[in-house]
Amino acid sequence: MKLKLPNLSFQKYLPGCSLLALPLASLFLAAGCSPKVTSQPPQAPVVTIAPVEQQEIVEWNEFTGYTDAIEKVEVRPRVSGHIRAVRFQSGQMVKKGDVLFEIDPRWHKADFDRRQAEYSQAKVHLENAEREAKRTAQLLTNKAISTEEADARQARFLEAQAALLGAEAARDSAKLDLEFTEIRSPINGRVSRALLTEGNYASGVAGTTTLLTTIVSVDPIHVYADVDENSLLKFNKIAQSQKVTSGEQPKIPVQLQLADEEGYPHEGYIESFDNRVDPATGSILLRAIFPNTDTRIVPGLFARIRIPGSEKHTALLIDERAIGTDQAQKFVFTITSTNTVAYRPITLGPSFNGKRIVRNGLQAGEQVVVNGLQRVRPGSPVNAQPAGATNASPSAEVAQH
């Protein structure tokens, strides 16, 4: 006996889909029938490059110093008396001969008048003694007077001459005292405040004179700085070569920068060095002179100066950002003809106008990496963009910040 199984069809439950087709399709997909994905090579990193520049330069040595006035005067009275007037404002610019203080002149005027009278009296006595002395020879010839009287007349004449000289000296001294009641500026410069005001007593006695004010000159002005002995030797070599060329004592230029300034806008020259190097510090004091017509440079300011460390010569310059450090070795990355990076050890000199002097290791015109050093390795390809290029990629712009 044979059993007939019903012809079951799932199509009426899942129209258009076979129950067995679902797992088969899954297996087919798992077996690698998905769409094929192609891999792309990594993109070369973007770096910024700049050329090695060649310029005619003078190397400078920089030092810290301070400004000081060429002339400094403490104003003190030469005669004693009460201050009757102060003739200036604090901080005012004064000229030589300007009246600064006035001491009450009445006592000195009276003393001068007395000395003037004594001088006039001595002058009259001298005239009488001179007339007597002139008649002495004739009277003595006529035996009208004795020899003793003739000698006495001559002695009185000489005494009258000496008395007149003494009276004249006393009168001139009193005249000076009267003139000194007006205390005048001995130099051109800027005056400080009045340390003694109107109505106070000022002493003009030597050793106990009263300080009234101070004056400092402002144009030109001195700058002092301590220079190390190596820089001194370089400077002496330059100065000697210029002296041999010109036959005269050269004026070596020096440049000045104040605390709030960029660069070195002030130009002056070196006046002198001290006469010995301090063995404790290994330095020598330099003094330079700078014009100060606008009175911007005030005595006592902190300042930076730089003096020549070499004669004019051709040098290679690179951006400071291009310099890397490998332990004690300085290096840069250069761009080769195949647009790959090359490691180049270099020897550096001092800074110059925001860039760095390269003693050796590079040649003029070579391209060095200035941004993106951390993203490259020697021999790796790069996407080099010139410094300042407008089409630099966003990643390069971020690296510059």
C-alpha cells in the first residue's frame, strides 16, 4: 500500500520567494560575491618650503646696557641767603645761562656798594701819593725836603698802589657775590624739580652748600654696556682693518633698541672702551654716543645695543622654523629633485633680521622645509607648497598655527 503525500507549496504563503532560496542567497553573499573594493595609496603630507637666501650682511653682537647723560650737574649756591624766586618748572628744558633761582640780593648789594666806596677812596689816596712822589725829586734837588721825607713819600705812593689793588679785589669779589644771587644753568639740558622752594635759606658755605636741583644733558646721550672679551677681540680686529684702510681712527657704528621698540632704530657710534678687562667677569665697559634730538632717550633707561662682529660678507640665511635639533646636531630637511625629503646637518651662526645664518651644510637656492617637519621622514615623498602660497591645503594651514 502506497501513501500519497500532499503536494505542499509555500508559495501561497510567501509569494515570489522560495523558502530554500533565502539561506542559499546568504551563503552566496558570504562566499565573497559582494562588490569588489579597490585600495588607494596614502597621500603625501603637505609641507611648506622656503629657499635658502644669499645676502651681503654684517654680523652683529648684541648686549644689554643702560643710557646715561653726558653731562650731569648738581646746582648749588655760591652765596648764602634766602630763596626769593624759583624761575623754572620741573622737567623743563633749560639753556646755559638761564636763571633758575634768585637769592635775596639786598645784603650782597649793600656789601658791594661798601666795597665800591672803599675802592674809590683808595683811588683818591693813590692819586695824592702819586702827585707827592712826582714832586719829590725836584724838592730834594732844591734841598726843600730831607732824604728821609723823600723816601717816606715814595713809600706812601707804593702803599697807596697796594691799597688800591686790595680795594679793587674786594670790590670785584663783592660784585661776584651779587651776581651769584642769580643762580644760572651751567649747561643745556633738562632740569629736575626744585629741592628748595621760595623763602627757604640756602647755604653757600664751602662743604655745606645746599643742593637746589640737578640738570642732565639730553642730546647727545651715552649708552654703557659690558662686552665680553671674544666680542672685544673681534671688534679690535675690525677697527684695526678699517684704520689701516682709511688711515684715520674709524667711527664704528652701533645700533640701539629701547624696551618698547622693534628692531634697532637708533644709530650711533662707539666712543671708547674702558682701559682694562675686568678679570672677575671677563668683560669690558663700552661707551657709545647716540644723537637724541627728539629727547626720546632718557638717562637711566634699559637698552639693547649691537655692535659689528664681522666685516661685510656674503652669508646664507634660512628661516628659524626650518631648524631641527637631533641631540647636539642641528639639521634641516631639504627637497630633492624627485620631490622627496633629505636630511642635512648644518652649522649655524647668529641671528640676522629674524633669520639664521648658516655657516655650512647648505647652498644658495636650495629649498628647505619650514612647516611640517614632524610629518616627514628622510626619503619620504611630500607635497611641497611655497611659503605664502594661497592654495595651501587646510592641513598645512593648521600646521602653521
